[in-house]
Amino acid sequence: MANVYETLRADIITSMKARDSARALALRTMDAAIQRAAMDANKPIDDALALATVRKAVKNLSDARAEFEKGGRADLVAANTAEIAILEKYLPAGLDPAKLDALITEVIAATGATAKKEMGKVIGALKQRPEAALIDFGAASKLIQAKLP
């Protein structure tokens, strides 16, 4: 099975051959971001790095889309929505809310966290779990805050 980065690189070639310039541009921009992240971290490109970079790009695009909506820029909202749709295909499906809730409850019990000031310990333990690649840490953070007094 090809990893995320290899798939993305192959899709760049496919979209260029199909003359799909919008898709090719989005994928080439993502490729450059992944390479830059690898250089900055001084690590080889692996699935974890590629997924983290794609997830960050999708979050930034979503934040920008919200700002464009506030500003009434329908053209930019549409462009961001299209780019997000292209990039989300490279992200694994997340954990469903019930499984995420159960996992957080389990990790809170395992770490012995009893207050919000111990959130870092819980999130650190979550990141060590095998399911970490599937976790939306923004949603997880809100659930942890709700569970800790």
C-alpha cells in the first residue's frame, strides 16, 4: 500500500495530465508544505508528518473560509471549500464521537487526571495511542475540558 505522500505525488501527475489546474495547484502546494515541514523538522517524510501537515492545512483553510464568509467573499469561500474537499481525501476517517468519548474517558482514568490543568497529560497520552492518527484533537480537547472539573 502506498503511503499518503506517495499517493499525493501520483495524484499531482494524474491531475496535470488531466489538465485539472485547480486540483494540481492545490496538490502541488500541499507537496511543497510537506517537504518544507520535513526540512524544518529535519526528518524524512512519513505518513505521520504528511497527515499532520494536511490536517493543519485543512484547519487553516477552514479558518480562512470562516473569515471570508464574515467578509461576504463568496468567491473565496467557494475556492477554499473546493481546496478543502481535495485535501480531505488524504485524511483518514476520524473516530466516531462515541468511540472518541470512550477513549478519552479511558485515558483520563489511566493518567489519573482530575483537573483541567492536567489536560496536557491527557492529550500527551492520547497522542501515544495507536488511534492517534484518527483523532481530531480540537474535538478531543473540548471533550477533555468538559470531563475535567
